[in-house]
Amino acid sequence: GDFAGQWPYGYGNFQVKISDFLRVGKNTVKVSVKNTDQPNARWYSGAGLYRDVNWIEAGEVHVGLDGVRVTTLAADEALAVLRVETDLENEGLGLRQGILCTLLRDKDGNEAAKDATRFTLRQGEKLTVRQRMQVEKPALWDLDSPNLYTCETKVLEGETVLDGECNSFGIRTLALDSVHGLRLNGKTVKLKGGCIH
């Protein structure tokens, strides 16, 4: 029956850390929605849980929540240059050192690029590790061919895997200017429709 946390805004993601409330043995976690204590939004949003509620377990040294971001810096048919940013957290005691391994795979599971970066995290510290990677002859994402790659992230301490994550992403460039409008991979894309509510 202990109160672990709340969130007053129902339109975005949030998390509640419950580590301090868990006890050895069986635990019950209750998630409830109360929409009667505040006025509703300007349109009817309903009440209740309409999105996933996830239980996330992680060790003391782990990838932060939504902590992997892949950005296309430049791309053409010959080469793509990507930046992979990974947020790491040390919620344990003492200094921790390890290696962040990132592996990019194409849609067939073939290795497209990889990198390994050493890190040092102090107690309670958060750190963003930035890796620059190149993919030769990338299968670019576009409207007619939504090609996806996979980014596999592993946090290693010696031979031990402390945490890992797998994310999908597309390699593409976007540009917006008053001369060409919106360009996807260098080609102008005409927008259809609009937000007129």
C-alpha cells in the first residue's frame, strides 16, 4: 500500500522507480488512473490505460530509459555516416568501468558496422557515450522502400553483459528550406494534408 509515485499528465511517457519499495518475496504493484481530480482537456480524451505499462528491470550500471539515439549525419548511395548516442547510468556504489559495444545490422542480419568504446562511471553518474559509425552502400529509408537497420547495444564489464538493448532505425537525410521545400534523401517530397484542428 505504499505510494510510489504519480504523473499528472496522461499524454506522455513517464516512469516510476519502485526499487526502494520492493521486498524479498512476493510483491504486488498497482497502477491506477484517477481522472476525477482535475478538469478534462479541451477534447474528450477518455480515461483509463490505453498504452502499455512495462516492468523494466536493470542492473546498477545500465542503459538509460529511451537512452539510445541513432542520427544520420550524412548519407548517399555509397556511404552513410551515423552518430550513435547511448545514455549510461551508474546507480550502484563506487566507480565502474566497462565497454559499450554497438553493432549495426541490415535487414538480413548482416553486420553493417560496429564500435566499442570504454567508459568510466562514478557512483550516481549519468554519461552519454557518442560513437561515430560508417555504413557502406546503405539501404536508405524512403517512402517507397522503408529499409530498417537494427542497433544492438551491449554494456560489458569484463566478459559480463550488464545490460543490452535492441532498436530499429532507418538511414535517411531530411532537409527543409524555402527553395526546395522538404527533401528526403535529396529528393523533394510534396506534403499532403495538414493539421487544421
